[in-house]
Amino acid sequence: MSAHASSPEITFHAEHSGTTKRIWKTFWLLSALTILELGLGLLIYNIHKGDNPNHTLVLAFKGMVCILTLAKAYYIVSVFMHLGDEIRNLIMTIVVPLCLFIWFIAAFLWDGNSWKTLRNRYNGMPAPVEKVEPAAKEKGAKD
Amino acid sequence: MSTAAVQQGTKWWSGGRSPFNASYGKVMMWYFLMSDAFTFGAFLISYGTIRFSVNNWADPNHVFNAFPFTGHDANLPLAFVSLMTFILIASSVTMVLAVHEGHNMNRKGVEKYMIMTIIGGLAFLSCQAWEWTHLLTGEHVAMLSDGTLSVLPTTVKSNPWGAALPHEAIAAALQTTPHNQLTEIAGTLHHAGGEAHNVAAMSNAELIKFIESSDLHASNTGPIAFGGYFFGITGFHGFHVFSGVVINLVMLAKTRMGHFDQRGHYEMIEKAGLYWHFVDLVWVFVFLCFYLI
């Protein structure tokens, strides 16, 4: 452990191992995940090129790519940014607010999809015209 | 956790110590990055909403299939962007190695890895400059709203990434296309055809014959929002990379001047590192949303 004297408010310093083994392990892991993503990307490309692309299959592969991306994000934050070495209080004050993204993504993609449905249903239809009969004149009313 | 023994019985919230066991500056860097994550998240989610709301979107494998020095007709989807991704991952590793050397109070090591990180950042920015230039000066042909064909670059106003036009539609559209647009289209073709043609001297009929003989590919104009989202989000990320490079240069200068040795710790390198890793983290998601899916 190094001769830190940074701030009096810090109770203890995290143990930093002398070797860089973990860093390099994470680098190879991130590279492998990226290559896997590229492989899936090329697979999606080749499915798209075909005459009758299977949309369920494409969606499944895209979902897999999303999961791999989340795994990459986890390793970058946990190892490279050392969040995994911090105490639970710091981890929670960062991670808990980020849970807002769950609603954020779901709600807005849902909204986009509903927008498309409405567009496809009503586009090209004539705009509805409200027909109002002229009010019948009451007897004895003055013009 | 290796520090479990120290934590036992520590009253984190009763004052006198940081409840996060981190310096003020580091905690605030984390909060800044969290708010920046929401900014990027909002941009990407807005892009997702628009993309979900239209029936056709530009196919990334078609848009991003170019690579420097491979010529006009190369079809290499995902290749260039993978290069950019690996550059950024590599510079992230050199950054974390610089932080590691800082923990060991090794000034020479910090300097070495900071220089490597800065070079990685500059390489990434150069790649992005090439890609933007390539799209903004693109040579793809699209059918405009007036039914004529024209060379259309990718800008925030329009782009040629709609559905491909069938051969008969192209032939019909060529008949109504004015002379200057025909010359421009023919101008994009002659380096594919081998021998150089003097397109400026040709008549309309000659131009149409020349264009049809070189198997022209053309498409409808693409979704208008595509350019704005692509240039907006990758530009905002590129600006983060640029400011990260500037921060790293300042850190390198301060390391060289011995400021951190005087202070007794290299925590500033850690904070700059947090920012740099965040830039890499955002790229992971930009890469996913624009290039992979």
C-alpha cells in the first residue's frame, strides 16, 4: 500500500495489489466480448441480406448483443473505474439512481412503438370533418 | 472484500469522516459522471424512440461499410468502427495502468502511460474525423422528392439511406433528371468504370446511356432524423473525447512538474482516469445503438 495522505475524511485506503494481472485479464475479457459482438453483428448482416430475413431471429441476436454490452459496461465500471473496490455506500449512491434507466428506456421505446402504430393506422386517411347542422330557427325569434 | 475487517463497526454516518470513504473531489466526479450518463442516456433513448416510431430506418451495415484506403467500392461493414472501439479500449487500459503506477508513486510510469493514453485519444479523434468527412462528402445517389436522381451526402438535413430503388424506377427517373445532376452522377461513376470519360461534354442522352451502362445503384432518401442523431450523438461523444485528451494533457504536465510528488499522492490521475473510462463506457453504448443494432 502506498503512502497516501490525501484526505483526513478517508477512513482507510483500499488495498491495491502490486501486479497488473487483473487489468490485463479485464482487457482480454473486453476484447473477447467485443469480438463476440462483432460476430453477432455480422450474423445479423448476413440474415438481413437474405431474401426472407427471419425477424424473430434478428431480434434475438440483437438482444444478445445488448446483454454483451451490459457485461462490458459492468467490467469497465467495476474494474477500470475501481467502483468494485469502493465501499458499499459509494456503490449504492451511484448505482441506485441509475435504476431510473429501466423505466426511462421501457417507457420511451413503448411510446415510439405506439407512435408507429398510430401513424400506420391513420396516415393516408382523410381528416374527419365535423358536420354541424345549422341550428333550427326558433319560432318567433328575430333575425 | 479485502477491507471487511476495517469496516466492522465503523459508524459511517455519524460525522467526522466521509460516509463514502472517498475524497470530496472523487465523490463529485462520480456524481458528475452520473449526470452525464443521464444526458447521454436521454440522447440515445430519444434516438431509440424516433427509430421505433418509423417503419424503415437506415441499415448501419450499409451506411458504415467504408474503410480508409480501400477504395470506393469496398464493402466492409463493422470493420472501421471495430478499429475505433479497440483504440478506445486500448487507451482505457493504458489509463488504468497510469492510475496503477500512481498508486505506486512511480512518476516515470505515470508519464509513460499518460502519453500512450493521449495518443490513443488522438487516434480515435482522427478516425472520427475521417468517418464524418466520408459521410459528409458521400457519393451515394438518391431520388429526391421531385422524382429526379441526385448525388446526396449524409447531412443533418438529408441522407441517401432509404430503401433501394428497383432498376426500372432508376431508368424512369433518369429521364426527368436535369443535366447538371446527370453530370454529377456520371462524375461519381467514372473511377469505377476504369477509363476516364469527359462527362462535361456529353449530352443528356449520352449521359443516361453512360450511367445505365455502369449499373447505378440508387435509393430513396432515408429517415430525416438519422443524420441529426448520428452527428449529434457521435459529435457530443467526440467532444467528450477531445476534452478528455485536454484533461490528460494537463495531468501529464502536472506530473512532469512534480506536483503530485509534492502533494504525496496521485489522486488527480485517478479522477482524470474516471472521466476517461466514462468516455470509453459511453462509446460502448454508442457503438451498440448506431453500428450494431
